[in-house]
Amino acid sequence: MDYISIRSATPKDLPAIVELENTIWPEGTRAPKEKFESRLAVFPEGFFLAFKNNQLIGASTSEIIDYAPTSPPTSWEFITDNGYIKNTHIPNGNALYIVSLGALSRSGGGSALLSRQKELAQQKGLQYLVLGARIPGYDSYCTSVKTISIEEYVKLTREDHALHDPELRFYTKNGLSLARIMPNYMEDDQESRNYGALMVWKNES
């Protein structure tokens, strides 16, 4: 079995990170180099890379925010300062917010990165880990199967009882819970019809 290693990012990694970003994400959801540079400068502790056989297979960035379950973030652009985190990172906040998490292999690199971010939340004594997940199967389902509401779609399951949507399935399998559906959570995400799923993990340690 191939071993996945996680380490912190450095400025020298940025070209490879941008190349990976453009491989993983569709047009409209990709971050340019400038945003990764800013995240690395503001909160390097939350910038992790995943490697398998010395190949970069994943990257994840985070920031610390104040999270209140009754008034959660309304959009990714707002809570992340449009991906730059310069004005939204709150060092004395109560939650780790995942700004980005992308991997070539979600069953390996993605899970390992998410696990490392959970460890960071625990190390810093934060109450929550929070993120806004895409819901990328929604548009294709409505187009190819039948049009249903987003509330109905997020409850759809497969024969194995796992959630139908690949992103939601990934995060729930990794211990996060769906807290709320957010309209217009991310601009230009046509696959999700701009909906986002607020996913939360509570630190019980």
C-alpha cells in the first residue's frame, strides 16, 4: 500500500500547487497563485500538502474564524476574503475554517489532509472545524435524471446508503455533518448551481 505523507507548504511549492489546482478544479472554482501566496503568508500553519511516491497529490489551506452555529458564514467569498484571508483570519477565533481542500485521490490524499486539519484544530484547542462544500452532482442530476430541490438532492443515497453526491459523501464519511444548505455560497460554481453545504466537525477532545 502506498504511503501518503503530509507536510507544510513552502513558497517553493507554489508552482506545483497551482498546477495541481488547475488539474483538480473546473473553470470558475480555481484559485490563482496570488491567493495561495496570501494564504501561506497569513496562516502558514494551516497550509498542508499531501504526497504519494514523492508526487504532490493534494493541498489544503485553512484560517481561524469565529463560528456561531446560529449565524454561519453566508458565502465562501465573504468568509475567506475572496480566498486571500488577509482580513478574515482571526487568530483568537473558535473554529478552523477549511478554505480549500483538493486532491487527486479523495480516498487517500483528501482524507489525509482533512485528518491533518482536524489535528490542527485540536492542537489549537478550537471548538469546531468548518467548511463550505461544493455539491457538484446537483446540476448533472437535475439535467440527466429529474429536476428536484437542493433539499431533496442532498438527502439522496446510493444502494450502500452513502450519500449520492460525491463531495457530501466524502465529508460525511470523514466525520463531518451537514449543518445547512447555503444558496449562492460560491460564485461561478455551475456544477453545484452555486449552492454550498456547510459541513461541521465538533472537537470533542
